[in-house]
Amino acid sequence: MLLTNRRIALLHLLLAGMTAAWLTPFLTLVWPAGLSPWAGFAALLGGLLAWMLFMELLSRRFESPQYDVLALGALLVVGLVLVRVVLFPGGPPWSLAWVGRAIDTMSDVGGAERGLPRAITLLVVNLVLWQRASAATSRDLHFFGVGLSFRIGLLLVVLGGGLAGALRGTAPLSMFWLYLALGLSAVAVSRVSQKAIGAQSTGRILPAAAVWV
């Protein structure tokens, strides 16, 4: 569905942006200080879209239980690769010395770094993105479902921004306005899509001459 229907693909893209926008304040809250909200948003959106595309392709070729096993395996592999590439770059690819260093950083909760240890944060973020991508294929894309997602996400982005402001001293207000823009666009697209389905419209663009009539 993500690759065959352009209207649904646009709606999924907007919903993915909404998810990344309300997740960003929480990421800046748990990641050690210095992370730019826009860099966090870009990383979350890119990871979420990559997981959604992977899940879509996987669901086309496999059914349960093969699909479940491969999805869980991909979750574990991607999590380990993220820790290896982001936190412990360099060194021979076959070296496993980074595993012990990663375990040491995971045990340093509340230590020198301000926030959760980065290894734990990467694994948790990867798990959340995997879960959101898995749920995307079963999400209700009708007007009511998108509106409900918008309202829930709005509460989450306000909550995350409030916590970031209280605990970090700065609230990523840009994510609030970005969420509003993406959310209102998603609601509008879902409404247009619902009307088009009811009218059995193909969604084609009017010819240029008809616009000026």
C-alpha cells in the first residue's frame, strides 16, 4: 500500500513526520545534552521511514510466522549495528571489543553523561521506531482515525516539550509548530481521501486549462 497508492503514501509520510515530531522532545530529554532538535527529528524520521519501507517489503513476501521471526531478527540486528556504528566507529569489523565497552556504558545510568547512556537510548529508540512502523500498516487512515492520532500526538508533544523545558531548561518549541503543520495537513489529506473514496474519484489532477476557466 505504501508503494502503490500515492495518496496513502503521502498520508503515511505525514503521520511519520507527526510521530517523529512528538518523539523528538523525549529524545532530547534522555539523550546526553547537546542534541539539536532538528537533528533528532531528521534521525527519527529517517529511521521510521526506513523501518516502514522494510516492513512493507517484508509483508509482501512473507506471512506469519516467517514475517514475525524476520521482523524480530531485524530489530535485534539493527539495534546492534546502530550501537556499533554510532557509538564505537572504527576498528576491525570482526572485532567484538566494543561489546564490553557498550555493556560498561549501559551500567553507567546517572553517571557522567547527562541523560540515559547512549547505548540504552539507541536500543530503546530503535525499538520504538520498529513498533511504530509495525503499527503503521494496521493504522486507521480514515478521517476519524487520523484526527484521533492528531489529538493524542498533540498531547504527547506538549508533554514532552514541558518535561524537556522543566528538566533541561529549554523546550523544543519548533517541534510543536512542526507537529501542528504536519498534523493539520494529515487531517486535511485524510478528509480529501475520504471524500474521494466516497465519490469514487481517481484523484487525478485537473488539466491546466481547466484551472483558469
